[in-house]
Amino acid sequence: MKSLVLFLWCSIWMMGDLVGQMDYRPGLFFREDWKETPPEIPLNQHHVSNPDLEVHLYGPGRDSLKKSNHEKPIDDPFYVWSGLCLDNWMVSLKHRKHNVDLTGYAKIIWRTKQVGLRYLRITLKLADGSWVVSDLFSAPSRDWNTSEFNIQDITWYSLDPERITEIGRIENPDLSNIEEIGFTDLMAGGQSRACSRLDWIEVYGRPVDR
């Protein structure tokens, strides 16, 4: 009888430990993969495929952001393109009901293609209204490339949301209650030879009541 009790106790403990191991990685908070509609300027809410998300544009170059696509090559995705932006720009996505906790094992994954000296970076709007931009980035690539960012590996810099300009390193920003998640290369566009493109984005984190 004691052996059976011990066996059952160990089984329950092991199951609890396994659940705990599975639970420490946050699930998918949102994914955005733009609607398959004709190219248009500027990017707007009509282009957002996820009904739970709002798109917001920032910076003096925001009105020239394009939701783009080409007939050739045949697998060309529907994407955000910065090539026509006359000044710095930023795109962000905001969940209609929840903020998100990006501490711990949170991550962001996206598919992008940069050309020239363009380095696409993550931007976050904190609960206090301030913005930060990541030191890590997706670099230029000859073809579409998927990048995965572990949020805890990133060093953050303060971001001016009006000019879309980095204004100095910030130590230990509170990432437990993020309102908007965005991206920018901190530069104006330079047509097809100097631009950023984003096909889709996934955010893994825990929802936070707003």
C-alpha cells in the first residue's frame, strides 16, 4: 500500500513538473499577415488581416508607407514597404483588448527583406507611453529572411516617436505591460535599392488586461 501511494505521489509530482516546464514559454499573442489586396499608399487599417489588431503609423515619413505586392515573382508576398518614405517612419500594431507581457521567454518572429543600409528593428510602446527601440535587427538580405528575436537578449534604447530617432540607451525598461509593438529602420526610404520590407510578424507573450 505504501508503495502504491509513493508511486501515485511521484506520478503526480512528475506530471506537475512537466506542466510547469511546458507553461514557462508564452503562447502566440498575435500574428499579422497583411491582406492580399492590391498595392496601396498609405498603409492603413484596411490592410490588416487580424481583426483583433489596429495599425498605427508614426514619423514624418508615415504617409508614404506602402502595402505592396508584385505579380512577378509568382510567390511575391503582400508586405509593408518603406521605399517611398521621404523621412523616418514607424509602423506599430496594437491589440484591441489586451496589452502583452514580453518578459521571460517572450519572443518576436518576422519575415523581412532589407536592401541597402537598412536594418529593421523592433519598437515597443511601454505602459507609461514611452517608446523603446531594439539594438538587435534584421540585416539586409538578397531574399526574404525569417528572424527570431529572444526579447530577453535585447538591449533597448529610448525612441522619439515623433521623429523616429534613437535618443540614448535605457536600462531595464519594464516590458511587462506593452501597449504597441512595431518596427522601423530609423531611416528614410531610397526606392527599391534602399528600403525595408515586412511580410508577416508573430509575437509570443502573455496577454495583460488593459
